[in-house]
Amino acid sequence: MSDKLLCEVDSEGVATVTLNRPEIHNAFDDELIHLLATTFENLAQNPAVRVLVLASNGKSFSAGADLNWMKRMAIYSEEENRRDSAALAAMLYKLDTFPTPTIARVQGAAFGGAVGLVSCCDMAVATERASFCLSEVKIGLLPATISPYVINAIGTRHARRYFVTAERFSAERAAEIGLVSEVCAEGDLDLHVQKLVAAIADNGPRAVAMAKQLAMSMSNRVVNDELQGQTSALIAAVRVSPEGQEGLAAFLEKRAPKWMNGSDG
């Protein structure tokens, strides 16, 4: 692991992935993109991981693309640019489809591609002084690779504004349009992230992973006989699963389920 990216998994199954380039506001380049992709892939295969927190060191979450990386891209051929962009697209997809809940911990600036990282996470907590900007058009470019995730997060209407104006907007505004889940005081960022982690940890591990997949797979589906059959079959299977049986028994017996005592139940 390069010192550009730090990764730690604690005893509770919380994986913290930290951008560690504070001297350049955690701007990312092709190397950091590769490190993120590899890290997300490895963590996704680790059964001990129950939550992923995406964080950064320093004043800013991420200023977007590294200037030196942009200088290299400027002289790439179209085919070289295609390969470079494909690597970013693959990394974002790995984060967006991560099997367990993901939380972005955002302080300071989150510009350009960093908005894509936040959009790929299931939840985002930002400090009240955090700011966001889809800045690509300012230099004649497009937020193309991140666009599917940003639109999923904020909706087409808001994307049609912020993609073309490149306005800088506040954490409060980010919360209004759905990019951010919670806004907190500067000194309370870790506390708010920990509250979300604790809330997730109280729940059945397999159910949490399946519930995340459920939310993603049911988005914009037409409710018809086929869909009703699929959802009915799913809850029936979960009810008779070991975790479902343990959860029901704990509820009826008015006790904590075994997974809250460090067991999968």
C-alpha cells in the first residue's frame, strides 16, 4: 500500500480507507485511482468487513484531479485517454457496488471527481464548512465518468444545473439535493460517522448487505406480478434463513440477537 492511501479494518469490521495526500488537498491521479480500485476489491472479498468509511486527511476531502496527472492527460491520444478514463470508471463502479454499506466522511472541498466518490457512497456526512463543485466545464471538460453516480444521487434536475454552471455549493445545499445525508459541526464529524456505523452494527450483517442490494435493484422498477413474486420469495427465504430465524427469536424473546454479541447468529 502506497502512503497515498491508508486502509485499516478494526475489530468491529469497520474498514476505513483514507486519502492521504493532504499537501495537495487529496487530489487523485492514476496511481491513487488504481490503489482505490484494488483496495475496494480486496475489502469486498473480506467477510469481516461490515462497513466501509471513505475518509481523507487534511483540510480537504479531495480537490479532484491532480495537476500533474492532468498535464500528462493533456498530451495523451484519444485511445490513451479512453484507457485512463476506463480505470476511473472501474474504480467508481467498485465503490458504488461495494457489498456492505459505505459512508463518505467529508470535510473541506470536494471538487470534480470527488463529488463522484461521495455519490458512490450510500451515505455522506459533511461538516458545515464543506463545499462541493462539479468544476469540469470550467476547463472545457465534462463530468462524464462520474455522471451516472452523481445523477443517481442528486437527480437529473439538479445535475442539469450544476453540470453546466460549475457553481460551488455548500454542505447545506448538498444535503438539500441529496448528495449529503447529514451536515454537522466541524468538531463532530467523527461522532456523526460513528453514530451511523453503530446503527448499522446493531442490525443483521447478512440482512444489511441484502437490504443495500434490495434498494439498488428495486430502484425505478415497475410494480407488476413478476416483481411482487420476486419480493415475496425474497422475504420468505430470508425469514427461514439462520439470521432471520435468530432475529425473529430474539425479538419474540425480548433479547439482543447474537450478532450484537459478536456472533453472526
